[in-house]
Amino acid sequence: MAASTIRSRKLTKTYGEHTVVDRLDLDIDAGEVFGLLGPNGAGKTTTILMLLGLVEPSKGKIEVLGLDPRWHPLEVKRNVGYLPDAVGFYDPMTGRENLRFTARLNGLEDFEDLISSLLELVGLAEAADQPAGEYSRGMKQRLGVADALVKGPSVLILDEPTTAIDPEGVVEMLALIQRLAKEEGVTVLLASHLLHQVQTVCDRVAIFVRGKVVAQGTPHELAAVDKSGNIRVEFRLGGEPSKGRAALEALGTVSGITAGRAPGSWVADLHSESLAPAVSGLVSKGADVIGVHRLDEDLESIYRRYFEIEEAEEEVPV
């Protein structure tokens, strides 16, 4: 398997007695869109700054494109584009002029064609020669993506890229993120507290709560398996409903059995490794198994579940 583009092991950042990022393990593959999902203050921005070599970790290991940002900060910055939460430009200068300024800072030559193609990529070709001060927030965010791409990075880190922009701008930004990953092969790390947007574009997600990643995987995996390794499954069984429930209860591997929406259906929790044996057990007991499928949640429900679990575990009895 190819090496991870971004990799961390037990990455930790503390300020005094306050732990901002707590033993973070990450593996982000080339060309994927990876979401860091959590509320403001969860540790997302601190994690990003450590990846960029702008903040020194307290403990742990970190690699970006095979380099440790602590010892190779300039090399990392040359290969990583970064769009901060509050992006700023020289307002009297046009969008094109701002990109020229960035190109010169990065020591590029013959960059006019590159700048034109980037402005086209982010949908600002027609506004390229307008002063950046006249741009909307969404336009500035898209100019920020172009600015981060001027040096041709293989990794793009976006910190809350859709905050305070209009719905149309959000759609355009999300489409741009997907295009960069799928068509340009850019690895995208997206930090956000906006659940639906993360679910829309991310291949995998890490859920942040109080500096800890409490769950990590595809949205489907997070929906199917809870923190204890259990999955929620709907069983559709023929025959007398009471007999169907009795057959489920007799298995001994399911819990929390409740009636499903359809007649003869039951929703139960069981360990993911127990699903196939459970179906076999029902059949051996003579149950008429019509259908079996796992129930997915949307990302908002998933996040709420993990957040509540972590909150409960953090409570200290008085």
C-alpha cells in the first residue's frame, strides 16, 4: 500500500495543563478528501498549524509527504497549499495581481498562463481584473484556493473554507474541492464544523471532540458502527411477529430490539462480526428471513452520538 501523504502518531499539543490536541493518529492517502469534523475549539486549527510546521508539537510524530514539518518546514510549505479561515488579500490589487504577487514570492517565472488557468479553475476568469476589495466573501475564498495552488502543491489544507459565504458560493466551493481531488489528484484536508458539507465531499472523516479523534472512517463506516463496535441492523422476518422477535432474542448476540417501520421488521444492535452468524442462527431456528440491512445515519446524527458518548465519559461525579 502506498505511503500516507499525511501521517501522525500520538500527536499532542498542550499549553500548560490544557491539552488542545490529544494523541492524534491520522493516515491520509494521496488524492483523497479527508475531513476534520468538530466544533470551534476542538483542535482542528492547531492540528493544521502543526502539520504546516507553524506550531511545535508537545509530543508525538508527524509526517507530511514523508517530511517532519519540525525539521523540514520550508520543504513542507513548498508542497502544501493552505487556505486559512480568514483569508486576506491586497484589496486595491486585482485578483490577477494578487496571484502574481504570490507567484513572485514563490520564485516562479513565466507564470501568466498558470495564473489564467487557476482563475479559470476557480471560476474567477471574468472577475480576474477587478480589485479584490470588490470581491464577495465567496469570491475571496475561491481566490484563496487559487492562491494556495499557485506553487503547484500536492496537498491542499482548507480551514473552514465555506464559513460566511452564500449558498451558491458554498456549492461552488464544494464542487471545486471535489474537482481538485478527483481530476487534479490533489490531496485535500478539510477542517470544518459544518456536518452536511463534510459529508458531501469527504472520502473519510475524523470526528474531533475536545482535542481527541473519537471516530474515524468513511461516513458509511461511521454510520454503521458505533464506538463499541456495534452495528444497527433491520431484520425483516415473515410469519407471526412475536415469533420473529422471540427468534432474535434467542440468539443471545443481539440487544435493544425494537419494532421497525414495516410489518414484521425488527431493528436490533449487534457486533459487526456477529451479523452473518445471526442470520444463520435465525435460519436454523426456522425463521423466515425476508431481508437484512444495516441502517445508516446522516453525519449529524453520527457526530451527535459520538459527542454525547465523549461528554458522558468526561463527566466526573461530584
